[in-house]
Amino acid sequence: MPGLLGFVFKNREKASFFSKRFLKLIAKRAYYFPMLCRLLFSRFVIKAGGGKLGERTVFMNVAINGKSKNLLVGSDSYFGYKVDLSTHGLIEVGSKVVINDNVVILTATHDLADAQWKIIKKNVRIGDNAWIATNSLIMPGVNIGEGAVVGAGSVVREDIPSGGIVIGNPARIVGYRKASSYDYNPIVFVSPIEAWVGKNSKLFK
């Protein structure tokens, strides 16, 4: 059983029958099962449109404005609610990336000097383990390095180096992450997945 569904089933936490923990797990899995189905359906729709997705990447509620085939995402990344992806150009997202609610990623603008208001496409790339916080705006042509952090509400107009932490409008560097490597998997914190994996979440980093 491949993919996200296979992952949660194979790695599910097991508890003694009718123990307190067993009953809690059953209740959580039943409650979050409709959401898990929506996650699976979202992946199916994006892949059917030509999107290239790594294993287990989660889309809570994403609007794709453009071509799904211009979306390339690695494994174990998380996209939150009301994320708006403009895929006129390429959006390439690495593995174990977190993109929180209401983030907008743009890949096109207009040539103001052109009489026909020509569209200019510019690709966006986001490295592994990056974190794009709530309500951020990523402008066309930006490259965000591995492990970089974009603070909530930031407007990113220029490239961010690996490990860089930026905030503001326009976003500016205020520091760097201290860790040189990252030992976590963001998808195990997603409620419908955590309901299955449970205490086994510590195994998936």
C-alpha cells in the first residue's frame, strides 16, 4: 500500500485492545478520517493535473492558479489552508518544507514598459526544511535557501540565503538559524496523520 495512506497504516501506533490509549486512538482516527480522505483527494487532483509530488506531501487547502505541471514538490512537505500558488512559472519546493496558512507565491508579473502589458514569468524555488509562515507573500523570481525562515506577514522580494531568517515588508534578514541540520518531519504534526502515527512520530525525522 504505497503513498500517504500506506505510510499512516504501516506506521500506526498500536495499543492494547480496549485500553484507554486504544480507545483514544480509535476516536481520533474516526474523527479525522474525513480530513485524511480530503488530503488524499487533494494529492490526487494535483497529480492528475501534472503536478510532480514527493511521497507524503500534504495539502490542506491549496488554490493553484495556472498549470499544475509547474508545481514540483519534494517529500514530507506541508501546505496549510488557503495557500495560493501562481503556477504561471515554475514553483519548486524541496522536502520537509512548511508553508503555513494564507501564503501567496507568485511567479508572474507584467512589463509596465510594454504597450501590451506583457506577462513576465519568473520561477520560485524553496529549499529543503524552509518555513514560510502565515500570510507571507513570495514575489516572482525569488530563491529561498535550505532551512530559511520567512516570518509571518513578510513580503519577500529578494533571495534568502540558506538558514536566513527574514521579517517585514520588504523582508530583511534579522538572523540565521543556529542548527546546521534539521532533524524533524513536519507532516507527523498534521492532525489526521498524528492520529494514526501517534507516539511513533518520534521515529520519523
